[in-house]
Amino acid sequence: MDIRKITDTYAVSPQIALEDVAALREAGFTTIIDNRPDNEIPPHLHTDAMRAAVEAEGLCFVANPIIPGQLTNEMLDVQRAAIDEAEGPVFAYCASGNRSSILWALVHAGQMPVDDLVGLPAQHGYDLNHLRPTLERMA
């Protein structure tokens, strides 16, 4: 597992395994967001299996699968609510962490400088420069 801390309260990573969940709890995360659709991954990592593993560790699980190029306002609302309602740090995963980083930036548009929304994920290899005009409009 490769935890990439975007802020003190939000981290992303590529796909996690069921056995990673206990380590996420031990690292202090309280909410796990799954941004990966089931059709991209093997059945043992599907939403229901991940939800069971996360909830067995006493953590909150949120399924918000994002298909590249098909992001909706409702998906942003789900991500925003999961972040806002979390009782501690949030961990989100997808195939590479990029979708989870994009969602974080879009949810925080207008709350943080655009340079931070692009720059913080860039420290972990996520190039969100293509979102700069959208983030500026949303601010």
C-alpha cells in the first residue's frame, strides 16, 4: 500500500487490498472512500468485499465509483459529504490515486488557492494542471 498524503486530513493511493484496512485504521484514518468501479477490479476487491473489511475494522466506508470522463455533480456531492462528515482523516483510493486527487481538488475549489489544489497532488505525481481553468471558475 502506498499512502500519499495530500493534506493532514486527506490521503490517496492506488487500489488497496483487504489486508491493508487494518493498517489504515492504525494510521488513524476514520473514513475510506472507494472511487473505483467494480468492473475495473477482480471480484475479491469489489465494493461489497471492501465495505465488509472496512466496517469490520470500525471505519466508515463510502462507495463513490468514478468512471473516467463521466464525473457528475452528484459524485462530487458524495465525496464532499464523506470528507465533511468524517470524524478524522480520510483515505480515498482508485486505480492510481489520480481520480481521488481530482475529486479532492474539485470539492475544495473556492476553499483553497488553485495553486494548492494543483500543487499538493503534484507532490505525489498527480498532474492536475488541466483542471486549473475549471478550479478557477469554481472559485
